[in-house]
Amino acid sequence: MIRPAGCGVKADRRICLIPLSNARARREADYSGGMDRITGVQLFIRVVESGSFSKAAAEFGITQPTATKALAAIEQRLGARLLHRSTRGVTPTELGALYYDKCKVIAREIDEADNLVSLQQSRVGGQLRISTSVAFGRRVLTPLALRFMLEHSDINLDLSFDDRYVNLVEQGIDIALRMGRLADSSLGARYLGTNPWLVAGSPAYLARAGVPVRPADLTRHACLVYSSVQGDDRWQFTDAQNQGHTVAVQGPLRSNSLSAVLDAARAGHGLAALPWYVAREAVADGSLRPVLEGFALPVQELHAVYPSPKLVPSKVAAFIAFLQAALDERWWERAM
């Protein structure tokens, strides 16, 4: 005799095991250890309103026995009968009716809380805390942030500028703008573009000391060192043939402030390696002249990072999209 799948014969009685769907089986497994109180409240409400365990169970994607067991557990925990069960259906007892009224209030509060979170998550508004380095924050981020505020009047910005590493989660930062390659982490990240560097000196310095034509010439020049970059006094270049050139440099000034290095270069104290966005105005007004233009310094990547790659708030996503549009190709050559 051919038996249906899942059927067997035991004591002359056929037993057919009808498998649950995967999703339903998972829900049954989740509830097998007991239903959480909020879900229990929601199930109780639907049983009362539908007058049926089977209808309520179907809405929750569970079996009727599981629903019956869950409501019996609530009654046992409370030490009171909440439901009258009969062949005509299910109705609340006097205590069950009072419990139902309170449960409806709780369910409405939960719905309102969910709606509030969803609204805040989708709204481009509220406080947006942004962190970046001092020079980038003052010269690039601030003018961009002010433009963003004009487009989104419900946004309140909290701008924090610090050249030290900032822990986003501990300090409650929504977005940090970071230069260089990112370490592997649980943070969300979005690539924004590149941050190129150049070597430049004042016309007076170049007239006095000469114009370098190859990286090796820097050993005979006064070089102004920015100390917050790895390998700060060893400048690395790549030529047109993609060959690397590393030069150990020295000079009269070493500083962790890009503004100080820029000011020293404009005053004629030597050559400086600077991000283009820092040197742009000085190059535009002629107070600095780029040199070694046939050799490229390492280009830094620019990223927006945020606490989690999942469930990104709309205000964060909107600001990142704004930055991606603003920091397009060769953004460093123009005022923000």
C-alpha cells in the first residue's frame, strides 16, 4: 500500500504528520517556551474581538492549540479566569472585560510609540551631531553644514572638531567625516571621494632657495612638517611611471596644526605638504605656488561613518547624500 508522505501505521491506526510551513514552524518554536507579555496582550485582544481562538491564531500565524495554551498561561499567571469557552465561541468574563479594556490602552500606547519612532526615523529633522578634524571642519564642513541647514529648517546641528579619534557610540555622534583608509569595524561607512595633497612654497621662498624639480631636491630645502600624518617627516611621491620616491625632510617648523604649517609656508619659511582644500585660497591668490606637480603625494580617501550600517536615520542619510553631491570631482579647487 502506498502511504502519503509523513504517514505511518501504528496499532492498526494510520498516523499522518502534516508538516508546518517553515515560517509557521519557526513561530511555533518561538512560542513553545512561552509567549512574551506584549504578544500575549495582543493575542488576548484579538481573541476577545474575534470571539475565536482559531481566528486569532490564524492572524498571528500560529496554531489554535498554541493560542489556547498561551491564553491559559496568562490566566494561570494572573490567577483568574478571563474567558468563557463554549461551543458558541469565546467571551470575556467580568474580570476579562476589565483586563481587555486595560490591554486596549496598552496596545494603543505601543502603536503610538512605534509610530513616533517611525516618524522620527523618516523625518529629516532634530539634532544631528557631526564630528571631523579641525581643518576640514572649519574650511569645508562648516560652509556645507550651513547650506544644509538652509535646505532643512528642522535640523539642529552640533558640530564637533577634533583631530583625535572620536568614539561615535560613546560620544553620541551621528556622523563622523574621516580621512584615510578605514579600519574594519561594525560602523556604517559611505565613500565620499578623495582628498589630494600638494607641495607648495611662497614666491619669495622659491626665489631665494630655488624650485625643486624632483623629490630628491627636497633634502636641500627647508620643509615644514605636519606632524599628525603617519610618516610625517618622510614624504612619499609617485611619478608618472608609477614609481615611488620617499624623501626624509627637515626644516624650521613642525606642528600638528595645518593652519600653522600653511601660515609658515605663506610667510616664506619653507615648503609645505598640504591638503589641497587647505592650500586652495593661498594658491588662488598667488601667495603659494605648487611645486613638483609631476609627482603625486598619497591621496586620502574621505568617508562618512556612522554608528551602525542598519536602520540609518533619514537625517543621517540625507546629510550623506548632500555631501556626496557637494564633494564631487575636484571639489577641493573651489570654495564651499
